[in-house]
Amino acid sequence: MEVYAAIYLKEFCIVSKYISIFGLPFWFTIFNFFLLTREGYSIKMGTELLTINFYTMNFIRRSTLFLLAVFFQISTAQTIPSESIIASNKLSAYLKPEVQQALGGVNAISTAQLAEYFRTKFSERYFYDWKNGEERFKQYTTIYENAIHHHTERALDHMTKFPANAQWKLPYNYQNGEPVNAYALRHLARQHKMVDIAFYYKYQQKNPEYLRYFKNQMASLNAALLANKYETIEDGNGVYEAFRSGYRILNWLHIHTFFLGEKEYSDDDQLLTIATLLQHASNLYATNTEFVPGNHQTRGMSALAMLSILFRDFKDADAWYQRSMGLLEQHLSKEINKDGFQFERTVHYHISDIDTYYYVYQLAKNSNIQVDTFWESKLKSLFTTLTKIAYPDKSAPVFSDDTNAPWAEKNTISGALTLGYLLFGEPEMGYFANDFVESDMYWYLNDTQLQMLKAIQAKKPEFKSVVFPDTGYYIMRQGWEPDAMVMAISNGLDPDKPDHQHGDMLGIQAMANGQVILPNYQVRYSLKDYEFFKNSMVKNVALVDGELQGKEYAGNQGGSGFGKFAVLPHPKTISWNVNDAIEVYIGSHDGFEKSGVTYARKVIYLKDDFWLVKDDFHSATPHTYKQVWQGHYSLEKAPNLLRSSFNDGSGSDIYQLVPTDLVETSGKNGKQWSVVATKDKTHFNFITAIVPFRKFDDRIDEDKKNPSLKGWEVNSSKWGIEGIGATTLTKEGKTVLFAVKKVTLPSVTIAFSEPADAFVMQNEKKITIQSLHTKDVTVAYGYAKSKKAFVLKPGESITIEIK
């Protein structure tokens, strides 16, 4: 009984603590205490041992927890409705008491007074002061003089397709009679082209027709809400789903601020917009009670946090702020990997997260609201990551579902890093920054940040090769000169939400001499080629027979075009090692094990020269093994030499050190690739040199039977080589060994416990042996009368002094 009493007393103390924290009257705590000690029941306090009736204690415990649960439910309940719009003349009832009092009391607040109050608060709290909006718009038209065409095209497109009194539930047709599909409805729900209509209003000398269009379209959504005639989450295209609702809030806040001060945007109009935004906030709060992984909830919670800051005068705003910031912090913790990369492993969603968190961080700073240092460090890491993956031309590789520019072979990151520079002022971010921001981001900067663009402090990064071990990206970098070589290796799988990943496990992409020599391609969900471009035939990967890596593809419920693979290979990184002579990545995946094939890939960067890619296949039965190489190649010396060249005379050679059987070329939508294959083999190792050249004279001499590769001689080592099918590359005391059992010099012997891959570097005083093997290997070393044996793990090296 004493044990139970002790347990319940501890639990009661915890409960009492929270009762006190959350404001229940103190007598309630005292009352519980007396319940525990009445009728002769007692508890162990100090040195006095008292007894207590177990059933009474249990009853009290349950009663207290019940009351606590009721209290929590009451304390977190909203006053602002989520399924209806508050009338303008009723809004003042939902203000915090202190705001009501400051405005003269709830019954004395007029709609004109309330509208004026929020116009003032918006000039203080929003990203910029709307009272200077006309001057800012003039600057905008000067800086972005071509924006008029962009905004006009998009505005007319939206107004041509949708009436102001739009429908929000499928099926229905555009105004031209064609059916509206799920993809279009989702974009209507985001209201991003409504921003263009707001600009069109300005460009058209403030024609009130276009301002009324916005008001009427917003009213049509409110009417659909009341009539329950809108797409729901269960339909797959929910209009109030967090992502679409969050985007809509961001865009409507922009438009609302844009129109403040306009004669056509009356006090009642302004308060109706505010009431609509409050309903959106209430809905987001009610439907996002728990953490849900992915960018959909983050976009919604970003919008909810923005509303809680801008409309903190309302009773529910504090609860909105706590909910949104709490969930966003969970997303930052769980979805920004420890290595700084966004968990969906794409540049597109990585930058999207930057925007999502930026809006909140910027508004909080504008209002002098303290944001946790955890927030700042995580947000900063997102920008730093972009610098680490960058190509020398300040662009970035394409990773999985990057969607900004379909079929593009690079990502633009300068805009995001300009934003990073304006937030943190770091010259290394300034190196990538522009002296302008993208036109849409112009409206989310304050005047101080716009001034910073006139004098950017820039510093070239000093780091070279980097690794993202949690995300599974490995960057081999020569340097930051315009002609420098960079290769990106992908071998990661998010365990929770790999929806946006492609069939590119152990895929590579590379830049040299300012050209993308091994490309990957951006995609778009709505394009018919999306599924194809998401899988392995358009990646720089190795394959078995006709098997692709991505399997069991399925589109999403809403039919918007997005789809994902139910099955992708599971990756394994065996070694990542960087030293002064070479850089080595060794990895494997299980994508072909159901076909009875084990597979591993090694990527070896011979510093300042070129890369070697070795693909190891092993099986008990014969298969056709393949390498897929993206790019436009000529095949004069195929299959063992493929050549691409570019308009500046540079190019890249793909050279097979082990002869292959055939090459086939194919293409789609302007992209081309070549598939090098060997047939009917149980075991086979591709050993492939990726050799970029700056000019014609630096190419591999295709007319030589055994050409030199930038000074590396093939199978011409001074070492005596033993091993079936052994292959070597040698240059200036450095030798790369493949499938070697033993190597010898007159006074030195190096023997491996099994045919192995290794790198050996020799000078007068020492020999360095580095394992390039996929597993531990025993190395027996003999020099003169000295003999040693040691075990090297993959990537490990040992240096032996020569006396």
C-alpha cells in the first residue's frame, strides 16, 4: 500500500503543478490535498509513515486527471469559428479584453475604427509599410521592368479560365467549356495568380474591376464554405488542406496589404478579408493538432504563425502561435537532418522550406518577438547546405523531385542565398548572392534589407569536398574556379517519406569546365513524362537486365500528376574517405537482390584529373549488366569510348578500362542517354574513367590502342602484378589496383587475402596502402627481412616507413 501511495502522491504533485501553472484557483490544489489526508488517511511525509486507503487514492487520482483534462480542453478551445465567417460588426467581440478597452470598449468600437486600427497595425507588423506602397511599387516597376508581362499573362490566364464567382468543387468546366482538372483546382485554391491580378490592377491605372474580382472570388469561397460545396481532404484536393490553405493565406495577405489605402477597398472589405483569414486560422488550428511529416503541414503552420503575429490582438492568437510554432519546431527538428539537408532530399523542397520558415522568422523579427535560438540555427543550416552542394558556377545539382524548370540540368540557388545573406549577413552566402532578389520576394523584405543589396560583402568558400551522411549526398569538389570539377553521389533513402525520391540510388552527376557533363533532370508532376523521368533510365546509374530501381509506381489520390514508388532500393554507405591524393566513395544497395544479384559502386576521384567509377556485379546465374550515361555522345569508338562535346570546345570522355559488349542510345524530350552493356555474365566489373577535357588536345587519344588518361598509364605499372583480370592505373608513384592478389617490387611485396582493389603511393621513404575494397581485407607486407600483416577496412590506409 505504501508503494501505491508513493506513486500516486508523485503523480498528484505533478498534476497539482500543472493545475497551478495553467491558472486553476489555488483552493483546488488545497482541496485535493485535504482529500488525501481526511478521515485518518495519510501519506508518508518526512520521517512519519502514514497509511492511505488505496481505493480513495485511486478515486481522487482519476477525478483530478479528469478535471485537468476538462481544463485543458476548455483552455485550448477556440472562440473564432472555423466553419463560418464572422460579420464585420461582430469582430470586435473577439478581440482581447485589453485591446477592446484600448479602443473604448467592445460596444463602442465601430467598423471604421477597427479597420483603421488594423491598417495601423499592418503598417507596423507586415514585411513592409503599406503606407509607402506607392513608392515601393514605382521602384518595383523600375527594377523589374519586364514583370508587367509576367503578371499580365498570368492575370489574364486566371480571369479567362475562372469567373470571379468561382466553383470550388469538381467536376466543372473552365469558362471556355473545357474541364477543370485536379491540378488546376489545386492552383486555384492556392490563389497565386490572384497576386498577379492585384498587380494587373495597378498596371491598369487601378481599374476597380480587378480589385472587385479579388473580393468576389474570396466571397465565392466563403459561400462555398457555408454551403459545403468545396473539395475536402478526403476528396484528395482539399481546398482547406494545410498546404493550399497556407499558400492562399500568404497570397491573400500580400493582396490585402497591396490594396490597403485604395478607395475601392472599403473598411467593410478590409474587415471581411480579415474575418476570412481568421476563419482560415481557426480551421488550420483545428485540423492540425498533431505532427504530420512533410511540407504540407509546414506551409500551413507557417501561415498560421504569420496570422498569429499579424492578428495577435484576437483572443485565439496566442493559442495559434503556440500551436504553429510548436509544430514548426518539430518539423525543424525532425525534417531538417542533422547534416543540414531537408529530409525530402530535393533542392526544390529544401528552398521551399527556407521560404516557409523565413516568413515567420522575418515577421517575428519585425515585431521584436524572440524566436528560439534552435530556430535560427536550423534556418541558417538550410542556407549553409546550399553553399555546400553548389557547382562552381553558383548553381546546384538536380536531386529527385526538383520541379522549378522541367528538363533543366541545374538548380538556381542564388535567389535563396541572397535571402540568406540578407538574414545573416555572412560573406560566404554573399558569394552566391545577387544584387537583387526575385520579384516575388521583393515584397517580403524591409527597407534595410533592400539597402544591403547595394553593397554585398562576398567571400569565396574555402571548403571543398563535403558529405551529408544523414541525407546520403557526397560531394567531390576540386575547388571554386570556373573550370573546377564537381561530382555529386546520391545514396540515401528517407525512412519516413521517400515520396519525392527517384530511382537513382548510387546515381552520380558532374560538372567540369563550366558544363554539366553528367546531367540529371528536373521534372514536373503535370507532365506525361513525369513517371519516366522519375526512374532509372534517365539517371547515371547501373542496372541489371531490364530492371529499373523504382517499382510499383502509383499516382496520388487527387489525380494532380504527382506519383511515387512504393519500392526503392535500400542504400548502404561502406566508406567515404578524402585525402590529399584521392577521394573515395564506396556504397551498395539491394535493388537487384530479388534477381539474385549483389551490387556495389565505387567512385574514385584522382585529384585534379578525373574520376573512376567501378560497378561490381555478382550472381550465381547469367545476367546482362548495364551502365546508363546521360548526355549526347558520339559513338565512333563505342562501346568502350563515348564522347560528348560542348559549344566552347570542352567535353568529356567515358572510357571503359574493361572491354564491354555493346552500347545503345535513346532519348526523350530532347534528352539523350547511352546504355553500355555486357551480356550473359555471372560476375562482371565495369571500370570506367570519366575524363573531362578543357580543349581538344586534352581528350583521350582515341587512335591509340592503350591511351594515356591525363598522364595515368593503363596496365603499365612498374609493380609486378598478380591477379586474374587485374587492372592498373599508374602516374608519378601512384597506382590504382583493381582485382589484384599480389604486387611486387624487387624489395617490396604486398599481398591481399583475396583479389582486392587498392591504392598504393610510394616515395623514397614510405609506402601508403589504401583499401578500395568493399569489405575488410588482410594485407601482408614484406620489405627486406621485415614482414607485417594488418587488416584494412574499406577506405582505410596505412603508411609504412622504408628504411
